[in-house]
Amino acid sequence: MVGTRLVGTLRGGRRRAALLAAGALVLGTAPAAAVAGPAPAAGPLPTAAQTLGADKPSPQVLRAMQRDLRLTAAQARDRLVNEAEAGARVGLLRHALGERFAGAWVSGATSDRLTVATTRVGDEAAIRAQGAETAVVTTSLSDLGAVKKKLDATAARTRSIALDAPVWYVDVRANRVVVQGVSRAAGDAFVEAAGVDAARVTVQVVKDRPRTLADVVGGDPYYIDDSARCSVGFSVTKEEQQGFATAGHCGDPGAKTAGADRTDQGTFQASVFPGKDMAWVAVNSDWTATPRIRGEADALVDVSGSVQAVVGASVCRSGSTTGWHCGTIQEENVTVRYSEGTVDGLTRTTVCAEPGDSGGPYASGAQAQGTTSGGSGDCASGGTTFFQPVNPVLKEFGLTLKTAGSESGTPGPQDDAAVDTWAEGRVYAPGATVTYGAERYRCLQSHQARGAWLPGGTPALWQRL
């Protein structure tokens, strides 16, 4: 069952500028009470697009989106604004619906259609009030997640069963768990071994197996122990130490790295693969971490945060093998079986990649999303890629993302139960609650806290309770 789409009537730059100037949302106006919080001393609260920097995208992002997503410049700009605003609305509705929440996604050339799924017809009015369409489905996101967890456990316990079923994930648009197998029999055998309800699972037959992408030069390349090459992901700091995040399959702790010029660069401090695909490298004093990633024609693109994008949103990837390419986010929390082992918690995209792009960065607008893990296909015929989300990397290793326009802070304690007061540098997940000043706030979107993103001044990220 689908509700009414709420979209402004203005078009192009004038529409976008008018809505941003008014502090409204391109997808419609959210109820003021839902996002209320203490306002900054001067001026109105920023919109989600302004908080995330989506209102001022870099030319490199816009050009790649126009090429790969076949958009006009105005459509690319509107898409980034809509996707930023959609994330804030999804955060509000996720908490309002509770266990009835069944996922959300954006669609349309400019992502002007936000759909939120629920298991109860009576939720339609609340969803429409946030400018979203309603999909009433049979299974909640938490129940689908429980099915996927059983598949994860079976793969970890019995390697041979899942070997010919290399990918599985929750497809929120179909309200199903999808298992991809090299044959129907392989997929069915995996589902049966897991003991899950087959009525909630779709088996797809696929030709290609995902592979890691580490054997040729990637985007701002680095060399590992003079034998392999990967791509720098995002610059990070840990206290006073500078470095970068990258793929775990690129190197083990203690492995030495050299930069693109073959001079000494740093050392792998921590690495997890398989299971996850995350690592970070500490660099020596000859190297300086910057809040930039390499875009088209070697132009630099600034990164201003790590707010997680919604399913269906645009995303761009950097790598020296294939350059700068864009696509869309297809699913989150995907499990992939590589020949080296199973990796959980990846994000699946339509962005192409080839060997050598491993470890390189993905960004939605100015927001860091993750680092290249692997995929299938290529950039000549098209393909599928998977990235390791960046926020779990920052949390796992106690890192601070280097961002434009602010100094890197020291991460707060990352144990969710350890800190009740908001702290700069801490990674927050949707639903986390904090105290800031005399008020309580609930997190709407996964992100690493920045000094410029105080809870009382960022209704896109925090809801006052």
C-alpha cells in the first residue's frame, strides 16, 4: 500500500535554494516538534543538507554523478540534498515505529521519493507526515535480520555449505532475505542447513563470485612489504598519530608500507580479515593526513563527516585502477563469502571496480561511507562492489576521521554503556541516547561526532527527548 509523495513544486536551483534558505526539506516539511532542540545563539537550525554539506557539493562529485547516473547538473545537486534530508527522516521514523520498522529507501532520478516500510497499516499517517511514502509489509527489519544471523552462523560453522552461496543480505525493498548461489541447489542447500523459514528467503542464481581487489595499484596507492599494492582509504588520527583506514585483506599487523613514490610510509597497526575487512596504517612524520580523497582527473574532494547514507542513495568511489566512479547503495549489512573467508556487515553498491581498487574510499557527497572490500565484474561491462562501512572501523580501532573545516579530536570511549554524556570523536549508532547540557538526545543517523555537530544544533543527527 503506497501513500502520497510530497515534493515541492519549484524546480532546479531556484527550488533548492528557496527551500534551503527557508530551512525546509526538499522532500517536504518535517513537523517541528519531531526535531525540536535548543537553537544555536544566532540564526535558525541548519537543515540536514547544510549539516552534511550536501548543499555545496564538489564539482568532482557532480561531474561523476552526471556521467555514471546519467543526470543533469541540477538533478545531481537535488539528489544530494534529498538524500541528506531522507536520512534524517528515516532516523525519526525508525524510532517512532520501533519493532514495526521494516526498512527505508530512496528512489527516482533525484532521490525525491522516500519510502518507509512498516508492518502496520495504522502507521501510514505518521509516515506521510514526514513526507514519505508507505510500504506495508509482512516482516519487520529485526525479524529479517534474525533470519540473516542464522545464515551467518551456519556459514561460520560449516564452510562447505556456504562456499557456493557467496552472498546473502536483507533486501528491504523486497522485504526478503536474498541468498545468491552459483546454482539453485547450492542456495537451497544453504537455506535448508540454516533451518530458516524458506518463505522469507529468495534464492538468486549468479554467475560471478566476489573477489578481493588487492593485486594492482589503487587510488593513491601504497605498497605492502614490497610485494602487494592497495589503495589509501580515509585519513585518520589516533591521539597525535596520523594514518589512514584501508582494507583488512591488504595487510597484517606489523606489515610495512611504502607510498606511491616507494618511500617509507608506515606500518599496519591493526587488521581484521576475514570476519570484517578493516585495517589502519600509522604513517611516519614524512606524511601528513588530509581530509581529502582523489576525484576525477586528480582533483581533490573534501570529506566533512561520516553520516551513513540511506539505501538507494548515490555513492562515489576512488581508485587509481579505474578512476572515479559513482553508483547507488543497494543493500546494507551484507555477508560475502570470499575464497579467503566470510566477511559480514558490508554494503553492496552498483559502483564498478577492478583489482587494485581495494581499500579505496567511498563517499556520498561530502560524507565518508567506507572502503573498498571486493566485488565482481569490471568497469568496462559493469559490476557490483562491496565496501566496509567506515564508522565501525573508527569505533573498532578508536580512530578519528580527518575532516575538512575542523581539527581532529580524540575519540571518546567506544563502549556503548560507558559514556552517557555526548563526546566529540565518539561513534554513535541510531538509537543511542546522550546528555548534552541539561537535555537528553537520541541519535538519528550513524556518524562520528564532530565539534561542529553539537546535538542541540543538528536536528538532522539528534532528536531531543
